[in-house]
Amino acid sequence: MPRTDAVLALPRLAEAERALGRALVRSAVVAAQERARAGEIHPEQVAEQAVAALPETAASLRPVVNATGVVIHTNLGRAPLSAAALAALAAAGRATDVEFDLETGRRAARGRGALAALAEAVPAAGAVHVVNNNAAALLLAALTLAPGKEIVLSRGEMVEIGDGFRLPELLASTGARLREIGTTNRTSLRDYTEALGPETGFVLKVHPSNFRITGFTSTVEVAELAGLGVPLVVDIGSGLLAPHPSLPGEPDATSTLRAGADLVTASGDKLLGGPQAGLLLGDAGLVERLRRHPAARALRVDKLTFAALEATLRGPRPPVARALAVRPEELRARAERLAAQVGQAEAVECTAAVGGGGAPGVELPSVAVSVPESWAGRLRTGRPPVVGRVERGRCLLDLRTVDPEDDELLLVAMRRCSS
């Protein structure tokens, strides 16, 4: 059995130690030695197996090929960042001028580049602010506009968000009181007007982005609520900044503000395709009040988020936008090319979804490479992991959510399973 220090001194392991740290590399060597002692591998293979087991980075997160057909997959990190955003992250990891004016040598507005880019993307907003997620944006709005007061909200919009967090509980935690109006399926303008009074902090309208209520229903549009004499806050959820031709029913920040909303909250890591962030857009006076609230400090974002957000807004189309826009015939050509090179694989038509709580019920025509169901686990545990979905006894690798640059990785992974 080769000694641990002797294996660590080998050039490949010494180089890995410089990149990953001694602890990670040593643990990989020790694990390989244990396998050799158990007779699973030959002692001469210890170094080779240790190198093979090393992670790509010192962090435990692993890059995954998303072949699920869910464009914004919450469990896979929601929106994949663009190359421009990734480059901006790398640059921002060093010392930066995030809050410093290089010309004057004095303190400057934090994240000014990203905020300017967001304001340019939504001209209808009088001012903008960024916090760490959309729930934080709503929390800050409630803390600022309704301390000890009522938030008027339709029962049909009292939604539960991810991991069991419920919007009513989030808002109630600020000390505000919820004034429920209407019923689960029907709310009228009269319900709103009768609920308003001296105790009203603001009216909240929430886009129920992760479900639909159909049938005997009625809701009140933003334009009808705009003239009630109290602030109107609209949570559009998914972060669409302007109308999108493929998502005609999805609310966007520009249209919502033009319809009369005083404040719009949204996510930055969904349809916008950027990093996790909560966007606040609207009336300049309201946004400034939120920005100056003491809690804004606790909810602020770091320089990495600002860098990735600005690059997403100013750079080329992010992966989410490309995935939504790709034509089925392009997907068909890719699927047929891949399937032709792997036994037991075939190109099949399927349906993809937006995901991330955006555009519920919208079906995106797509094409997948269909492989045996038994491959699903092997693909998922490979390097890199490939996550598909199982339907009707087959594993579908939906190409709408696979970057074309990852096609070769997908091909290698399928060949590994077929051999």
C-alpha cells in the first residue's frame, strides 16, 4: 500500500492540493487506500482513483446538465447564469469599486452600475432597489408601508411559496395585519373599496404564479386598483421586465407599472435569468422610503449579486431567454444527431415547462433524446451529473433545457451508459 504522503507528493495530487486544499485531496487519497485494502482496486491504482474522485472545486456544489425540460428548475438552482454574468462574478471576487469612486477617492453609491442597468431596463419605474430575494422585497415593503396597519389582500392570492413558506405568515411576521377580502375564486373591486380605511397600509396584489384557478372566477386588474387612494404593491413573482411573446399571460414589470402600480416586486433569478435577487421598482418616493428603512441593511445584496445582475441586464441573452426562444426544429436536429450516435436512443417529441413558479400551465413544445429508464440513475450519478425525467418507462433528456455547448457532454454520458 503506497504511503499517504508519497501519494500526496505525486505531481497530479500536488497540483490538486494547490487548487482544492490539502484536506480535500488527503481525504480522497485515504478513501482510495481504503478501497485498496478492501480489495476493490489494486494498490497501484490508489493515486489514479484519488484523482478521479476529486471534485472540480473546493465547494460541494456540482455543475449539473439540466435535461429535465424545466427551464427554471428550483432544485437545480433556478436560472443558469450567462457567460457574461459568470465572467462578472469572477472579476467581482477580487477587490472592486462596489462602493468606491475611483475618480474622487470617496465613497460612492453601492451597486450603482446594476441599479442603473435595472432602471434603464424598466423606464416606467421612477426608482429601483435590489434586495436578496422576492420574499425580502415583500418583507421590506410591509415593514416600511404597513407597520401596525392592514395589508388588504384577496383570499385567492394568499399563496404558499417554496419549502412551505406561506405569504400570509411572511407578512404577518412584520407586525402588519392581513385584511382578507373576497373568496378563493372570486374577488371584486367592491371587496377592495369596502375594506379600505384609516388602518390600511397598502393594497397587495399577488400573481399566483405556481398554480391556476379556473372556472367560475373573477379578479380585479391592476388598473382598477390604481385609483383607490392607498399605495398599490404588486408582486409579479417571476421577474419578467417587459412583455414576452411566448408568455402572453405572464405579468411583467413595465406593463404593471404603466397600469398604475405604485410598487412592483419581482425575482431576479427566474424569467430575468439572473442571480437570486429581489427587485423593487416603482414610485421614487416609495422606493426611497424602503431603501432608507433600517431593515434594508439586513436585506441588501453583495457585490457578486450586483455584478451578475448588471451583466445579465447589459450582456447577451441569458440561457433562460435562449431556452424559451429556441425553435422545436432546432431541438429536433440536435436530438436526431445525438440519438444516431448512441444505441437504444431515439429522438421524441415532448413538452417542456417554464418552472420556477412562472407561467403555470404554459406548455413549451420540445424534443428529447429518449433512452432506457435504467440509465436515469447512472446519468444522475455520473461526471458531470445529467438529470432527465422518467416518463412511461423511458428516461427523457429534454434538449430545451440543455445548452447546445453541453451536447458533447450529454453524448459522452449516454455512451458511458450504453457500453
